[in-house]
Amino acid sequence: MTESTTIRWEQDDTGVVTLVLDDPNQSANTMNQAFRDSLAVITDRLEAEKDSLRGVILTSAKKTFFAGGDLRDLIRVTPETAQELFDGGMAIKRQMRRIETLGKPVVAAINGAALGGGYELALACHHRVALDAPGSRIGCPEVTLGLLPGGGGVVRTVRLLGIADALLKVLLQGTQYSPRRALENGLVDEVADSREELLAKARAFIDAHPESAQPWDRPGHRIPGGTPANPKFAANLPAFPATLRKQTNGAPYPAPRAILAAAVEGAQVDFETAQVIEARYFVELAAGQTSKNMIQAFFFDLQAVNSGANRPKGVEPRKVGRVAVLGAGMMGAGIAYSCARAGIDVVLKDVSPEAAARGKGYSEKLCAKAVAKGRTTREKADALLARITPTAEAADLAGCDAVIEAVFEDTALKHKVFQEIQDVVAPDALLCSNTSTLPITALAEGVERQGDFIGLHFFSPVDKMPLVEIIKGERTGDEALARAFDLVRQINKTPIVVNDSRGFFTSRVIGHFLNEGVAMVGEGIEPASVEQAAAQAGYPAKVLSLMDELTLTLPRRIRSESRRAVEEAGGTWTAHPAEAVVDRMVDEFGRPGRSGGAGFYEYGEDGGRGALWPGLREHFTKPGYEIPFRDMQERMLFSEALDTVRLLEEGVLTSVADANIGSILGIGFPGWTGGVLQYINGYDGGLPGFVARARELADRYGERFTPPALLVEKAEKGETFTDAR
Ligand code: NAI
């Protein structure tokens, strides 16, 4: 018999055995081969010795309880190895089943995060007590990686909570609950405040329930809320596909559909058959492309980006204590809030005390909302607000070790505000600009210490958007880059790093999406159809409505600046077909977008968005003119992907992970693709397939779809876009 290397057996003299999950080779316990072998050994021993046992406590020696499946293994599953995955999964399920039907009480003492496989392990126990540790999370987030909980998570949550709650509270959104919220939602049975209390509660359950069985193994068990066999339940069933449509917007996310199917089908059969159904759907998802895309982006790329793969090595980490935010408008107010929330003192400066106070008012509003919703306490909110000092006086910025400028988008003004404060703040203060389009190298010319100057591009609304694009100017030093990176992490956001260029990465690439949508309207396609194409491709915002939000005058201004730059450099400007549409919308029809009260959509008195402007059909639409729906979607997706490759060629982007994460978190590139470059990797036929399709689009819709040399070269060499680290 092999030994259990990752699960320790600790038995006391009262017949209670504590199984301690403790993988000696990893910082967290995962469902790797060693665990699978250990579980087999432990299950055999439990069965052999059960007569001398009173009960079992399952806990972990790590900070987390159990981390779940090993994603390195899962991302490599192919249709050819799918059977192996199925067999391995069924073997673990059988062992978990043997433990839950041992006839002795088994309690999960959840000492830290129990997500995915970790929570599934706890579900196979008769009772779940969770330690209320800070940051500890419980739930089944598999759907966010394009998977479903394949370790009995669908089968057991359905039997524990009922189909509706299992789907809506646990499976379809992948919500990660704090221990207290997990208790409120029925995911765990008790919460403990200390490790001692955790184990004491586990023991108390064993004492009180000498012969435990799962609810679903007791005679007469019914799934709470009924099953589709019950007419009352069946009447509610059509609501689920609607929920699903709302969640995915019709975009190609196979996981929610598979979860729904596994839950509903599994509820109508016995436990063992339900386990097989769940395993089949799980394997189908794991072998498919979407889960690979999503695991690549949301696990590996995100980890690489946040852990500082792009941060200059050898610069000591530093924390900011006091930050100056210049400009208390929409962005400055949001930046001030995000910094204060992270515990940083903020001096928020605008042209008048009133304007600065209005900026702080934004934080007051957000705090009041958070308190009302129970997301924070009044004391914590007051402490946050006390950290923000509004002012109109430069002298108040003394001692600030970082500056984030967010005044109007105007080079001369930005130079002026930096002049005013550069001798007041700390002599080595980091100097950042939140410009969304102005080249950083030119902005840096307005300060004395150009090496300390850097771009820190936030996204709106700042309190919600997780990304910050860091832009390195030509003279930005490594020290400044490292400090900017540390500052972004300090405020719990995700930093990507790019080199200076007009529009950087995000603003330039999102422009292609917008242009393509607008161009299609100009060609004569039904505007509603264009919007539908964007939504079903998985973009969180429809293309014309987003254009209205950003205002149509913005691309015009950017275009004329870009055009001037191209012509000054001796090049010729190639007009995009969207330009004529934007010009007509603004000049001829007076519809500059939402802030002007009219755009592609109509807007009510209160600014609320109404219907698409009927004039679009009158002035642009050619009745009966259509192009394939797939072309509409791929024109948007390809235009962004192709320009991202050009940005790699130009050296503006230097990392694939940054491109993928930046595109999803910053500019709404659809998550199912795994990001803008992973979309190319995962395209049907790989890079050669993508190149062929790009050429087809170029023939039909214009040369802007011609694949760049780097892409063609990689396709010919059989390479994909990955970071060499
Ligand atoms: P805004 O117009 O809401 O705010 C600008 C603020 O700067 C105003 O409160 C104004 O009074 C203040 N200001 C003007 N001159 C000043 C001075 N001399 N000293 C101190 N404050 C002064 O503009 P918004 O939208 O907040 O944009 C600010 C910057 O952030 C711009 O560079 C913009 O391009 C950039 N940005 C904007 C994004 C957006 O979605 N709006 C996204 C990312 C960056």
C-alpha cells in the first residue's frame, strides 16, 4: 500500500480522527496526483478502522483549506486525453462518496479559503464549520474559468440547496462568499471566530450526531424546491434560460449552459447517475477551447501581471504614504477615493476650495452607499473620508511622496500644474499623469525630474475598474516604473505596463472596435443589428452606445491629432470609413453623444438612454443590405486583435499577458476569448486559421484587416503568442 503523503492522520484517544490536509511540496493543497493517491489510502484506512472511530474532522495545515484542481493539468486536457480526465475524476468522486457513506460523522473544519475543489470536498462532509478568517472565501468559481465544479459540486449543491438556489447563488455566477455570507446563503452550517472554536464546534457535531448520513442518503429525501418532474417547479423552469441569456448576453460561454444542464438533468436521476452526468459535462468543458482561454487569462496571465513579471527587478518595494491628486473632476475624485480606501492619505487639489470639496463629495457618496448596503461600517467609512483633504492651495501638498495629475486633457495646462507643485512635494516624489491620450514623453518635458515622470492611466469609474495602464516615457527611470507598479498594487488594482505611444495600448485598440461598429452603420447595416453583434460577441457594452458615452467629438479630436502627427512625420493618413459617419453625426445632425443629449441613441431629459435614433435608418441604412453576422462580430474582434499585434511589433506592448489582461479588464474585450492575443491563439485553425480569415476580411472589407508581418511569421513558424519568461 502506498502512503498518504498529503493527508495526515491524527487520532485522539476518544476515537476522533483529524485528517490534516498538508501537501509538503506546495504552499496550498491541490487535487494533484499525490492528493489522489493519499485520498485512496486514507479512504481504505477509514473503512478498515471505522468500528474504532467516532468521527472524522477534515481540516488543513495551510493558510487555505484546499485550493481545488490543478489548473496546469486542466489547461493541457485535449479531446484525446479527456477519457483519462473522466476516469480520474470519477475515482475521486467514488472516494468522496465512500467517506460520506462511512456511517460516521464527518465534519469539514474550513480554516481558510475553500473554493472550487476545496468547497466540493467540504460538501462531501456532513457538516461544515468555517473559520471567519479575513479574506477567506467560499464558493464554486469554476464558471469564471469556463468550467463547472466537477467534483460533485453540482450534484451536491442541487441536493443541499435546491436547483434554483444552487444555480443562482452558487453555480452560475461563481460568487465567492465571505464565511458569514456563506452561512447566510446556506453554503456552510456554522461559523467560528477562532481555530479552537472551529475544532470545538466540529467535535460538538460529532458528539451530537454519532451516525451521520447526508440528507440525500436518508429515506424520503426530496430536493428542496422540487425537480422538473414536479409541475410547479416545471412552471419556473423557463426562467433559467432567461437568466442565462442575461448572464452571457448570448455570447459563446459554454459553461453556464453546461451547468444548467448538469443541474437539471442530475436532479431527475439517482445520485450516482447524476455524478456521471456531471463528469461528462465537466470533461466536455475542460477539453474545449473556452476554458483554456479563460484559465490562461484569469489564472496564469493575471497572476503573472499582478506578481510583477513586468516590474523592474532589484528595485526595493516602496509604499506611498501621502498622495497628491491634482484635479478633483470625475477621474481625480475616483482616484482619491481608491487611494483613501487603501489607507493612503490624499490631498485633493482643484482650482477652488468648492471644486475640491465637490471632488471629496464623490467619496462621501460612495461611502454612504457602502454603509447602507452593509459593505462597510460607519467608522471605517469615516476613517476613509478623514484621509482625504480637499484644498486649492499648492502649499498643502508638502510631504506628498506621489502625485497623480487628472486635470483637463491639455498639455499646456498639465505642464503648468506640475510647475506649481514640483518644488512643494517631497523632493523624490513620483510624478504621474492620468492622461488618456497625450504622449508621456512630451508631458514629461514640463517637469524638472523627467526620470520620475510616468503615465498612470485609470479607467472610469475608477472605484469599479480594476485596471491601471502604466506608461513608460522615453526618459522614465526603472525606479519610477517600479514605484508606479507598487502604487497600483497598493490600491489593489492590476497594473499593465506599456511603452509610450499615441493612445498607448488601451485607448488605441478600443478605437478600432468603435470605428468598426460605426463603419458598419455607414455601410448601410441596420444599427440594431450592429449592436446585437457586439453583444453576442461578448462585449460588455454595445458598440454604438459606448461611442455615445465617450462622445463622438473625442475620436474626432484624437483623429486630427493623430493625423497631424502622421503627416508631420512624412506619412500619409489613411481615412477610416467610420470618420465620415462621425462627421455627419456631429456636423450635419448635431448629435455628439450622450453628454450632448443626442447621439446614435436618443436621451431623455434625465440623461437616460432611449431608443436608437430613427434618423440612422433614414440617413444610413440600406434596406435589405446585410453581411454575415459572423463577419460583423469578427470585424470588431479582429480589428482589435490585429492592431494589438502591430503594437507588439512597434514595441509599445512587451508582454502577451499584459495585452490579454489589459484588453479584458480595461476595454471590455470579451472574456471567453482569454484576451486579445489569446483570441488569436485559440482561433479555429490556430494562427494560420486566423491569418487566412484576416485575409478574407481584408478582401471583403478593407486593407486594415491585412495581417501584420509578425503574425504571418509566427503562423508560418507554428508559434503562438506567449511570454518567454
Ligand atoms: P474633468 O473635467 O471631470 O475634471 C478635470 C478637473 O480638473 C476639474 O475639476 C477642473 O476644475 C480641474 N482643474 C483644471 N485646472 C486645474 C488646475 N490648474 N489645478 C487643479 N485642478 C484643475 O475631467 P476628467 O474626466 O476627470 O479627466 C481628467 C483627466 O483624466 C484627463 O486628462 C482625461 O483625459 C483623463 N482620463 C479621463 C478618463 C475618462 O473616462 N473621463 C479616463 C482616463 C483618463
